[in-house]
Amino acid sequence: MSYRIDPRLPLTSEVRRIAAEEIEAALGHLAGVGDGPDKALHECRKRLKSLRALLRLIRPGARKFVKAENARYREAAARLAAPRDAAALIATFDRLAAEFPEEAAAGSLDPIHDRLVVRRAALLSENFAKAVDAAAAACRTGLARLGKLNLPDHREAAADILADGLRATIKRARKALERAKESRAPSDFHDLRKAVKAHAKHVALVKTLWPSPVKPQLKALDELGERLGELHDIFVLRALLDEEGRPLGSKAETRLLDRLARRSQRKLCKLCLADASELLCGGPGRALKKTIRKLRRDLVERQAAEAA
């Protein structure tokens, strides 16, 4: 099947179907962590994010259910975060070295890279199996709980739920964008990243109704989400460089890496804010109105055809 709501079908059954597919895929990745933990954890967390985006979309129609299940998957993802984030920091180090090859070659950054590798290995050995088992148990419980989800399947009510969910995410993304423009704070960029990714998932879920050209819109949102992810990883790396006890080395040892990270951070901040402003201000609002009109028109026409 696909990560896409078919508006011709009852909303409850479509949400249950998509959620079940995402949960089962997450369980499959968790079962494969022994063959390659980095990729398996990354793919599992992507599925959990897709699942949580789906829940946020239908929250206006099932607030109590969504609150409980979203918390379940948020906790499951958090259990898997530390080793996955440690691997992302190694990738961030490599990306900085590739972005600034001359500076990186002139300095001695290898010891920091080695410490990042050791740190990742330690996190994989510390209660990692228990974290995977707990996340899998949460997914299995969530799968069983899907039968408790009941949404209004009257087509106009279903249209209202989707419209309200889409509006809420776009509003959240725009607020996060304004805060990030003003503060340049890591927390505000993190909120922007989460909202952009959720909006991209929501566009994918209502893809058959979203005005064309939807593919370029999704591609641009995905690229923005990736850049915001790179920026988030730089914020995390810089915080680790300054952490008490300096696990990656003394200030003298890490000065060059921090300088390169700051340069990349400034460039990414500027690029992300520009792209987010273009993608989130104006265009999505008009597209959302068209989506809602098309959804309602299709529902009315289908109801009329069924009544004939």
C-alpha cells in the first residue's frame, strides 16, 4: 500500500491501515539492528516520525487517543535516540571535514573523530538491547491499540478533521519560523525542523488532493528538512564540544572544529530561513484552501453518486 490517505475510503480504516504499515515497518527495522544498528535505527525512527505525523494530522478528531499514542511513540523514539545521534555526529564531523578540506587537513582533527567513534560504541553497549526491546514492545502495544481508534467517517466531518490538522501544522511551522528568525536559538530551529517535517508528511498523506505541482513541493520540503537536520546536528556537536568535562578534548584541541562548525552553522541558518520563508509563507495557505475545496467537492460528488 502507500503512505497516502484515499479520500474515497472511510477515514478510520485509512488511518488504521497506514499506522499499521508504519508500525510493522518499524518493528522490522528493530528486528534487524543486529545486522547494522545505524541504518536500522535511522529507518525505525523515520517510521516513528511518519506515524506521529499521521497522528497529529487526525488529532482534531481523536484528541484523547492521539495524546496517548503520540506519547507512546515519542518515548519509543527517545529510547533509540542516543546511539543514533552519536552516529549522526560522526557524519557531521565528516561533512565538516569535506566542506572545509584545507582547514581540516591543516589541523589535527583525527583524535576528535576517534573519540566520537568510541562514544558511539559506548552508547551502543549501554543498555542498548533493553532500549530496543522496550521500543519494540511499545510498537506492539500501539499496533494492538489501533482497533480503539474511531474517527467520524461522515465525509464532511472527515474533511474537517484533515483540514484542521493541516492548518495546525502550517500555523505551528510559521510560528517556529518567526521565532527562529528572531532568536537564532537551537531550540527554535529544532521546532521549525519538526514542523517542516510534519508538514511534508501531511502533504504526502493528502497528495491526491494537494494542488499540482505537488512533487516539487514535497522535494523542496524534504530538502529543507534535511538541511535543518544538518543544522541541528551542528548545534548538538557544538554543545558537546562545550560540555562539562570536555569529552571530545580540551578547548585547544577542539578550537578548530568549533570554528568550522560555526561557519557551517551561519551558512545553514541563512539558507534554512530563506527557504522556509519561501515555502511556508503564502503558498501553503493558498494550497490548503484549494485542497479543502477539492476534498469537499469530491466528497459531495461521491455522496451524490452513491445516493443515485
